[in-house]
Amino acid sequence: MLYGYLPAILEGLLVTLRVAALSLLIAVVFGLAGAFAKLSDSRVLRAVADVYTTLIRGLPELVLMLIIFYGGQGLVNSLMDRLGYGYLDIDPFIAGTITLGFIFGAYLSETFRGAILAIPAGQMEAGSAFGLTGGQVFRRIMAPQMVRHALPGFANTWLVMVKATAIVSLIGIDDMMHRANLASATTRQPFTFYAAIALIYLSITTISTIVLHALERRYSLGQRKADF
């Protein structure tokens, strides 16, 4: 099957899934930081967060990936050279996951901001009145409710990010797409391999959609839907 390249492509699939999972964790960190910055009383933090989300959401993921990977590597090595150290070759896997997380953190920041605003402010004030710290208020009051409000936007971001992992092959990550490129060049059967990759991505997004819809139903228990 697939001219004997199926095992290699499945190994690349594991790399793709690792990139997606780690990128999601990084995106959540950036997203929460961006959301709280947008809601802070500091004009500087709000301005930085606005520039971050506006800039990232206004540029294609491929362009950002190349700019951050090559530009970031050049900046780091320029700094290393000034400090008297040698050339630093940044690992493509690390660079790719951080870049994807940074990109999609901009989208999640708006999702989380909306989820925070959907929670009545009186609940946080009540938590503080009972002597809870800021961290306890977030863990016990905000986070459980944020999940329900953020899940639809979070699900969309995850689905888009999974598909965007295909671009990390351009910076040298030996993922599923990279192996399909090598196999298609060797066998001269690009349609066969790219169609197989498309089916694999479709399977991932389909399973993700089913799981995320189940989570949405789980966290919506007891909630009334408005009829219009």
C-alpha cells in the first residue's frame, strides 16, 4: 500500500500530532496572556495585546512561519555573535511548535477574552469577598465557566491549527507532509500520496469534531437555550 511508504507516513503522522498537541498548549498560554492583557487596566498591556492579535490575524500562517523561523534564527545568532558565542542551529521542531502556538494564541486570546466577559463580574467580586486569592478565583470560579463559553471558538481554532501543521514541513520538520513529499518525488505519484494525506487530515478533523461536540454537550448540561 502506498508503494511501501505507508509505515513511514504513519511515523510522520505521530510527529504531526505531537506538533499539534504542543502547539495547542503554547497557544493556550499565549491566548490566556493576551486575554488578560486586553482586559487589564494597563494601557501598555492592552496596546501590546491589540498589536499582537491584529498583526498575527492579518497575516497568512505560512508567511508568519517563515518570517519567525528564519528571522528569529537570524536575530538569535546575531545576538550570540555579539556575545562571543558560536552559531546556534535552532531545532525545527521546537521552532515550528512555538511559532504555531504563537500564531494561534492570537486567535485564542479573543476566544478567552469573550469567555471571561461572559462571566458575571459579581461572581469574581464575591470570590474575593470570601477571601479567595486571584489564582483561586480563576481556578474555582472563572475557569470552569470559561470552558463552556470558550469551547466553540477553541474547537474552531484547534481544527484550523491541525490543518496548519502541514506548513511546518517547509522548515525541515520530518512530519507526515514532509515524508509524503519525499515519497511522491521518488515514485512520481504525487496525487496518490497527497490524496492519502488529505484523507488522514480529514480523519483527524472528523474525530476532533466528534470529541469537541461531545465536550460542548457535556459542559452545556443544565443550560437553557434561547428560542428566537
